[in-house]
Amino acid sequence: MAYRLITQVVIIGSRVLGRAFTEAYKQAAASSQYARAQAKAGGVGTSGRASLQSGMTLDEACKILNVKPPQNGKADLDEVMERFKRLFDANDPQKGGSFYLQSKILRARERIEAEVRPTLEKAAQEAEVKEGWKPKVYKDR
């Protein structure tokens, strides 16, 4: 009699767990598909990847730091850093601020920098090509 009860508990338990894992997999697949669709709609290239990595859209990052969105991959990084420092210091947990807000401010700055970084790297490469390669040579005495 006991073996029958134990068998029924095991079978019912495995059914419940199987259904739970199936539903979790379906939700994860749908979430992933939605994130990919949002990345494609948001733009091609780094902007979609960065959004998936940080979990924050460019618009949200600009609203948090209260700066204008980058135009053609160019943004005023001095203004972004100034606003970041002011807001980050104002939300210091040791001064009564919020760690959550501080982390959102940090992620917003990182998101804007991720959007602007490819343009800055390309400009630096073009400037190096324009100047020519000049290795640093040290003379022995």
C-alpha cells in the first residue's frame, strides 16, 4: 500500500515539475524573442546589443541624466559626466541617498557611452591615419 502511495506522489510531482519547466521555457523564449525584436526596431549594430546588455534603452538613459540623445553617434560627454557626477554624489547611500538610484545613474552613463564609443573610436582611427603612424623611439645614452 505504501509503495503505491509513494509511486503516485513521485508521478504527480514529476508532472507538476515538468509543466513548470515547460512554462518557464516558453516564457524565456518569448522574452528573448521580444528583446531581439526590440533590438532590431531600436537600430542595427551596437545600439541593440548595448540595450540588451544593460537592460536600458537610450531614451531611458537620456531621461535619467536629463541630457539630449546622441545625434549621429555624437554626444556632449562633458555634460553627461557632469550630470553623472552630480547625481551620483547626490544619491550616495552614506548621505541618505539610494543605492538603487545610484546604480540606475551609473547604468545610464554606461549606456550613453556605449552608444557614442564606436563613433569616438572611428574618429580616433581616422585622426591617427591622417597624422600618420609615429612610433615612440627612445635613444640609449
